[in-house]
Amino acid sequence: MTVEYIRYRIPGDTAEFEAAYGRAARFLTLAPQCVDYELSRCADEPGVYILRITWTSAEDHLKGFRGGDLFPGFLAEIRPYIEAIEEMRHYERTVVAGAGGSVPSLYDWAGGADALERLTERFYQLVTADDVVGPLFAHMDPGHPRHVAMWLAEVFGGPARYTGERGGYPAMLSHHLGKAITERQRRRWVDLLADAADEVGLPADPEFRAAFMGYIEWGTRLALANSQPGATPPRQAPVPHWGWGVAPPYQG
């Protein structure tokens, strides 16, 4: 992906400028080359604006979007402001990125390590007593519930102990290879974890549960695929980091 920044200095009616970009934005919304966009206004100089557009690639922007059917409509809306552009460039992202502390991680919101350990302890009690998914765990290591709690903690923004102490993604993958998990077993696993979350008192607010169960659905579907005979999943990958409604930005 590439990020385009366009800096404007609007000498006149800024309200009309914003309205024009509001109309132009519908063409960005329809463009398959556009990932997202945002128009920001300078608080110190109200006539200065920065438009940020994330494109799937610079080539997709310059050849795909600009050479496509949507660009004429987009250009027609913003044409009066082309002379007000001070900068228009593509930027590539670096590895320096992260979230600040203003929004708690899912790990903190859940209640930290203690809450996740209570969750997995109760969950595996339900699992081992279950006729559908229990046979998969007939020879479970007594430490497995605590190890899964460590995995969930790292996924949800807590300490990276699973990577440091258990081997990270390759170790988790090894637990699923060749297991031939069925969809019925996967679905029961999900249902029992949701039951355990209720029983141990994990936060029940819709935002947390949507993010939590979103990861559980995503992770169990990967586990099911990776467990099938002949599956050849990547053997090296980072532990996924899951946020509030955000899936990990994996690329093939």
C-alpha cells in the first residue's frame, strides 16, 4: 500500500471546499484502488488542509484510478482547488507504527491475565466433558489451559509471553496440524468458549464481545483449515494482534 498526502491552502470559502470534497469522496468510496481517505483541517491555520488517501499501490492510483471511469467525476468536483495544492506526493509506510494509550487494549478491558486464565480454566472443563469436541483433547497437557490464556493475552495486546516462553505462532500451529478438525467441532469450540466467557464474567458490552468473538471465529476457522490432511499453512508468521474491530493486516 502507498499513502498519498495532498496539502491545500484555501484562500477563500473553506466551507465550499469541504463540501466539494464531500461530493468528490463518493468516487473514492467506489474506487477498488482506494483503501481509505481522510480530510483534516489545520487548527492553527484554518485555511490549510491535508488530504490523506491510502491506495492499494502507487500504480493502482496513477494507472487504475486516474485511468478509470471514476476519476473524471472526482476531478470535476476538486478542479477549482488544484491551484491551491502546495504538496501532492506518495509516501511508503515504515515499521514505526503503533497505538497509543488512550484506548485500552482488549487484554486490559477483559481484566488481564487473571481473567483470561479463569476463562481458559473453565473453558477446558467444559471441553473435556463435551462429547463433540472433547475427544480432540483426550490427552491434553495439564498446562494447556494456561498456555492458551498466554496466547490470548498476547493476541489481545498483553505481554508477549507466548512468543517468549512457548515458541509463538509455530508452536500454536503445531497443535493443529493433522487433527482433521470438523466444522461441527469448531462450532462447538466457539459455543463453549462463549459460554465460559459468560460464566467467568468477561465484559459483556457489545463492543468487547464483538471484537472477542470476531477473533475466535477468525482463529478457529484458520485452525480448522490448517488441521486438514494435506494442508500446507505457512510455518512462520507473527502472533496476530487483534484490536477493537481490527483484524491483523496479513498479506499473502
